[in-house]
Amino acid sequence: MLLVVTALAIARVRNLFAVVALGGIYSFLMALALLVLDAVDVSMTEASVGAGISTVLLLGALYLTRVDEAMPLRFSVAPLIVALVAGAALLYGSWDLPPFGDPAGPIHHHVAPRYLNQVMAETGVPNVVTAVLASYRGFDTLGETTVIFTGGIGVLLLLKGRRRRRGSGGAAP
Amino acid sequence: MMHRETIPRVVTKLLFPFILLFALYVQFHGELGAGGGFQAGVIAAAAVILYGIIFGLSAAHRIAPPWLVEMLVPLGVLIYAGVGVVGLLLGGNYLDYFVLDPDPVHGQERGIFWVEIGVLVTVSSTMIAIYYAFAGRGR
């Protein structure tokens, strides 16, 4: 409910400073929702990355640009249609999911029982999330780390390359 | 940025070691409680970014030099991938932790420990490097 209100406010407010603050609020609400769902690790990540680092980076970007959002030149209907179709497709897909918390759902019968039952004997790590992330799904996490690395150097190349070119050109911004 | 306000400066100086300590706690306690390398990396980066916001970019550059940060970004991935290579050299599969120690369970713990260190290094240095790049453009 609060999530919906915050999302609507983000869409309505034209002051980008307020939008960034509302985005932080949205992330904290999301973290609370994840906490209620007992996903403590994900909740922590959402709070620190979504509400913390992203807010700081967005504020840093705001510092470089104007604070007020520019009005769109003309009202275009295509993005609305794309959003509606994507939302409808997601809703349609969610109809086939098993009910929330259903113990007979497929995800609880594939590898999850082995993870939960064998984790102490096989890895000696009490936090199953850590064991799954770092050991059972080690390749996935290696891939994620590589993605962070690639994204990081990509952003750095974009931000720094521009500045160096401007500096060598000698033109003041 | 905020060079004259006393309260934020004092509070930041007070909080800074505790934020880093909490990052280390999340890192090394991740096997028992919530958290792990990713979360700890973000918290550690947040400490440096807070320091940079309050005391200015050059002060942050003094405690975490940009060349060091940029070197740490690939180093974390190399640590992670290196754990896999060590597993290979010791006769197991890639990223097989059981061979890292005579006792397989200890091998798992050791493997997870080093892998999480790799994640911590890459995540925190990437966040700090992006912040440096953003903050450095304003001048």
C-alpha cells in the first residue's frame, strides 16, 4: 500500500531532489517487505544498495545537472502501452505460479531439501543463504562478481574517458 | 562539500570506525547470521563515501587512494577465480572447496571465506570508484 503511494508520488513529483528521497523511502519499504518475507540477506542488500549507495550516487548526479525535471516535449502514448502490456504479461504469468508458501510448490522439491538437510554436514555453515551462494552456486556468484566488475569498469570508462577528452581538448565546460 | 558544519564532522569521525567494524562483522559473521561479502562491501564503501561527502573528495582520496581502489576492482574477481584455480591445482574441480583442506568441511569453510573476501573487495572498490568518478566530475 505504502509502496504504491510512494511509486505514484515518484511518478508525479517534478522536483528530482524529492524523487531521489522518495526512491530511498521506496527502497526501505521494499527492504521491510523482504524482511517480513524472512529474506534477511536480500533485505539487507536492498537497504544498503537501494536506499544507501544508489541515493548517494543519484544525489551526486543531481549535483551535476538541474534539479527540476524537464517537461516532456509532447505526450507520447507508446511508453504507456509498453508498460501496460508488460504488466499484463507479468500478471498473466503469475497466475500459473503455485500459491505463496505452498509446500508442494516445485521449487521446494528440486534441490532445496538437499540444501536444507545436508548443509551442516557438507559445509558446516549454519547460514544456508551463504552456503548456497558461495558453495553450491559458486559459479553463479563468480558470474555475479564478474558482472559487478564489468559494470564498474564500464561506468568508470564512460565517466573518466569523457573528462580526459574534454581536458585534452582544452575547452572549459 | 560540508567544510564548516561541526556536528556532521564530529559525528562522522565518531561513526566511521564503527561502520567499518560493522562491515567486517557482516563479512566474517556472514556464515552464521545475515550478510556476506556483497553486503559488507557495500557497507565498507558507504563508510568511505560518507567520509568523502563530509570532509571532501581529497580527504577520501587520502584514506582510499584512487589508484588503489581501481586496482582492487579486478583483484577481487581474481581472488574469487583464484580459489577455483587452487581447487584445480589440488586435484579437484574448478571451485571445488572440498580439496582445500584435509577435512572436507573445513575446506568448504576455507573456500567460502576466500570467495567472500573476493566479493567484498570487488563490490566495495567498485562502489567507491564509481562515487569518485561522479564526485570528481563536479569540479
